[in-house]
Amino acid sequence: MSELTIVVPAFNEAAVLDVFHERLARVLDALPLDSAVLYVDDGSTDGTWALIERLLASDGRARALKLSRNFGKEAALTAGLDHVTEGAAVAIDADLQDPPELIPELVAQWRAGFDVVYATRSARAGETRLKRLTAAGFYRAMERFSDTPLPRDTGDFRLLSRRALDALARLRERQRFMKGLFAWIGYRQTAVRYQREPRQAGRSKWNYWRLTQLAIEGITSFSTAPLRLATWVGLGSSMLAFVYGVWVLAKALIWGDPVRGYPTLMLVILFLGGVQLLALGVIGEYLGRSYAESKQRPLYFVEEERLASCMDRPPAP
């Protein structure tokens, strides 16, 4: 029986997984509780799964899931947490930007009575200024517009107690934004601050396009502010158009000024057309998410699982 399971989603992390497991193993050796490591291979195309199989053979604490294809990090993390059936869990990435050495501090806060202990970045080494600015803008936007504010500068690196895991398992929405779900379940939560390190090896899977998609996912999953904004923009543009129309009519009837022609007409048409397309796009984002939820597809499929240690499995014939 494991009191603590470390859940590690991995997609094409063969370049760093050995070093990660070595550092994690040293941390777990020093922890005064029974622990296990659950690797979730999210459809990797490099040697990640072969490396995980070697870790299974060398470390009795290692467990593994292999998903049938790449479902994305949110689904892979969900799969790992779903398979933690006892004790607490720590979610951590394999790229070593989040140091495994911080896990004892998370455990100490859990022992103090907190259900969710999240790691908040006090510094973000190895990231460009643009990425730091856009990340800060996203967290502050979520803090302002969402009914469930997210902790600032906080990723998926956190510890969840047994009852927090049980609560999270009841949230089966298809459009998953895990940072928001972690905050939404509530319970006693606290932060542990740390300095984030640069990626140790391999390449980041999160380019600006994917980060933008994740930001849209988060905002539309936990806030209706874009819909309200579209409503107010539409109302404001209609009022401006009405006032401008009255002004043009008054000039023509009272002062005899000719109505301005093609440039003004095109400006008004393009402005109102842009506002309409923006509103339709916002509505489409929410409609698309409702459509995805209505299909009720499974979140992931597991191709292969190794949930018993090598010492628990019977010898091969």
C-alpha cells in the first residue's frame, strides 16, 4: 500500500527521464512513507516507453501506463490520477523544471492538514521575457474574470490528498483545464514557493500556439466573461452607430452638409462586420465545447498498464 504516488505524464521525454528518475528516487528514499512512481506515456514516438520499461525492471516502486495515442497532457495527467486508488498523489512533469527535491515540503504541508499543496514559482529561469509577460497576463486575467480564481504563477506541480483525488475523479468534463479543476474542488489549499529551473534536456512541447489554445481553454472553461464582453461590445457599437447616424442626418437636413461617401461607409461596414465576426467567434468557442461535451467520449484509452511492481508480478514461464 502506497501512501504517496508520484504521477509523471511523459510525452517524448527519453532525453531526460533517466536523470529525472535518479533525482526522484533519491527524494523518495529519504521520505518516511511508502511511495510509488506512476509514469504515463502519452503516445510517445521516441524511446520513452522502452526507457520506462527499464525503470520498471530496476525500481520496484515504478508503475506505468501507456495510452493508446497522444491525448494531450491534461488527459494523461487525468489518467495517472485516476489510477491512484490509495493515498495521496503528487503531479509533476518529467522535464525537471519542477524540482523533485521540493516534494518533502509538499508532504510536510499535507501532514499539517492541507488537501491541496501547490508549488508557486517565485522565478522562471530559462524562459523568454515575452513568455513570462504572457503567462503573467493569463493568470491575472483568470484571477479577474473567473468565478474560480487560479493561484498566480502556479502550474500542475502539486500534492493532492485522498479526498481531493476522490473529488477530482468526479469531474469528467472532456474539455479539461486541470489547473482550474484543481482550484475548483476547493478544500484546504496552500502554496509552497520555489524557483523554477530551465528544462534539463529535450524540447518543450508548449509553443506559443499551444499555450494560446490552453489559455482559451482555461478562460472559456471557467468564465463567461467573453460572452458578456461580446454583448457589451455589440451594445456599445450599436449605440455609436445610432449616434453617428443621427449626427449625419442632422447635418444633412439642418445644415445641408452632404453625406460623406465611400470611405465613411466602408469604415462603418468594416467596423460593424468585425464586431459581428468577433461575437460569432466567441459564441462558436462555447458552442464547440458544448458539442464536445455532448458526445460523451472517454477521456483516454490505455493500451498497456503495469500497475504492479516487478517484485509483485509472477515470474515469466
